[in-house]
Amino acid sequence: MKRLLLTLLVFCFVACDKEDLSDGKETTVRFEAFELGSREILTTTFSSLRVIVLQNNVVERYYSFSAGDLHGGELSLNLPIGSYKILFIANAPEEKEVSCSIGDSLEEVLLNLLKEGNEYREASDFLTAIKQVNITLNQGNTPLHVSLRRRVGKLRVTLNDLSNDIDSLKIELGNAPKSSSVDGKVMGSAVNILKRMEYTKGEATATADIMTFPIAANKAEIGVLYSIGHLTYRGFMTLTPAIDSNRIVTVTGNYIPTLEQGFEFDVQTWDETNLVDGGAMLLGAHNEVVADNTPPAGTPVGDNLLQNGGFETWPDTPSPTSWSFDKDGTHKTVRKNTDLAYVLEGNSSCLLEEQTYLYQDIPVTERRCYQIRMKVNSNTSAYKWRVFCSWRKTASSALPAAANAAIQQSETGATDGWVDVFGGENKFRAPVGATILRVEVRTYSPGNNPINSGEGIYIDDFDVRLLEE
């Protein structure tokens, strides 16, 4: 078995102030080849390395090394006498790719996808290991052998027989996990990863690789987004095989816009020498416009298209007039608030508590521009909220995720008073195919977090207006 040895200039990125790291026993760490499944994989390079030391399942120390610190040899750590779990995370070059703070438990240390604007990036090539070590007063310097495991899989898409009219192509991987634990358990909400394909107009072939945390069979969706002129269209298919750690799923086929067509797939080991599975899938002829490159603009005209946008009218039902509950009415914890400290305009606002999906559908016209204003005031840290607006073909059918990313946001906690959700970036163009705009606010279950009286998510002064261009 080939060995990869690393000598690291130890630099303490974050350290507990209980003890100096120079006081203790020296422990040598030796990184070696690792196995996953039936194939032996040799690790040849790390772009970065994190070393996280836990005692009693709590993070005590956190080391970070850059590529410039990596040399041939061994890693040497000095740790005080005691029993530890040590986490090793390779190839997470950006800080937010690893969620870790002093005092976190092992379960709270997560690997994360990063977001740029409204789009999520693919995963880095995360390699991890967890080792239990006992440092005693009289022990010798016995090397700690570390075998790393890859925590991501790869989707490879190749499109052939492309039309000369296509200007650019992107691949969208839907239902990708946002986070993963160090031992490989996927966590967090499902998100979409969007990546531009390697393509030059006029060429017949385009390719793209996307790395992702594992996704179960028949759960992921592949979207092909192609632009012609100012319009972007989308065809999509369900990915039949699972994307497992340390595996490459290759999807290949001729791509002709507007036609339903077959694609082949195979699943290989990471070194592409061993075929694990294979089969066929169907790309549907879904020719929906999901983006319009002409920028939204104009001046608001006419009345507020939202009914009861100030939450002034409340009948003898759980929800304010003109508003509805999503999820078949099972999420419905709202109250009329008249405490003026939490009213932005008029005499009342709406208080959302615990897990509630409150929405209103309004008619819109495709390709027209609209201004959306939503004011939120959260005074609780027990649970989170998010705006989940969507352009829709019908009340039961939303346009694809790429069309709705701009009018949605990630989960957010407590605010410093009232916030305007979209701020100055509140003008949006309805995509082709949109007939409804669903304005929705979601709050999430507090779990075991304590909730004090009067805490919650206050909403008021919601406004949607057509823009005169």
C-alpha cells in the first residue's frame, strides 16, 4: 500500500485557553491510503487540512493548515494528558465550508455547500476521518495512523449532438443535501447546485462535473438549462441511480431541445476502473422558460395586488382575511397582534409562531415586472423563518427552482427590529409561463428550544405592485 506522508508546520488557528499546546505529549500523525467499498484509493494531495480536537465530545482545539504548510513527512501534535477524539478534514479550503466553534459537540461539526448569490456551489472533495486517542504520561511516540474517507460523490453529464443555435448551457442538480456530518450523514435542507457546462457555441458536445454529498436513488433531478438569445429553457429528468460517496455517476446522451429522449448512465469507482451499475433514463421535453435576461425595471403603478397586505382584517378563522395555510392546513400557528411595539403600519400585524406556512396567491402576467416588499420583525432565537415566494403556472405547480431562486431566501433567525426582506433589490420580472405569484412566509419548528410569551415572527406591510416600464 502506497503511503502519503505529510509534514505540517503546526499553526494553531483556534485553541482552548485552558492549556498551552506546547505542554503535553507529542503525537505523530501519519496519513495513509484509504479504502471505501471494494476499491483501494490513494490520496495524493490535500488543498487544506483541518484538525479538530474534542474532549468529552466537545470541541477543545481547532487547527487549520493551508496548502503552503503541507510538505513530505509527518504531522506532529502536542496534546495534554487525556482522552480525545480527533477529526481530520481535508480539502475544505474556505472557512465556511466547515461549521465548527469551540464548545460544539461532534454532531454540530458539519461540512457545508457554499452559496454565491442565489446559487449553491458544488461540494469540495471532502476527505475525513475520526480517531480516538489516549495520551498518557509514560507512552512513547507511537504514530497515529489515519485513513481518510471521501464524503462526496460526483455527477458527470455529457450532452452530444447539440444544436448550433444554443448560446450557453448549464447543469442544475436538484435535491442536493446542503450539509453533511463528518462521518457522512447528510444534513440540512435540499438545495439546487447550478454549474456552467464546458461549451463553445457551435460545438456538438458539452460536459460538466458536479460534486455533491450523497443522494439516494430516484431523489435527485438533473436540469439542462440552455440559452438561445435572451431566453433560457429547461429540460429535466429524475436521476435513477444514487450518488454515493467515492463514486462517479456518468450520464450521457444526445440532447435535442424540445424532444423527449433517452440518456444512458453508469456508476464507477472514483478511479474510473470498476463499473458498479448502469442503465437508462428519460429526459422529458419540458420546454419551460425559466429566466429572462432583460432586467426588471419601472415605476410602481396601481393598487397593492396583495389583499390585506397590512393584516388589518381578521375574521373568525385562524388566518387573516385573504391568506391561506400551505401543507394542507397542518401548519397554522398565527395570531393577530395589536401591540403597537410590533406594528409597522395600521393597527395590527400578524404574529407567526412555531411551524407555519402562510401564503397568498395573486394573478400576474408573464414577462411583466413587479415590485415585492415584505417587512419582517423576529424577536426570537428559538426558531427561524424564511421568505419562500414562487412564480407558478398554476396554484399546484410552481415553475422550476431556477426561476424562483431570486425571490426566496435562506432560513434567518432573530432580526434587529423591522427588516425589509428584499431591500432595494425588490424588482422582479415574471418568467414566461408564470400566471401566479405566491407570496409566502415560513417559520420552522423550535424543537426543544424554549419559547417565551410574545416571541415569534411578526410580519406587516406586505406589498406587490405592477411596474410601468
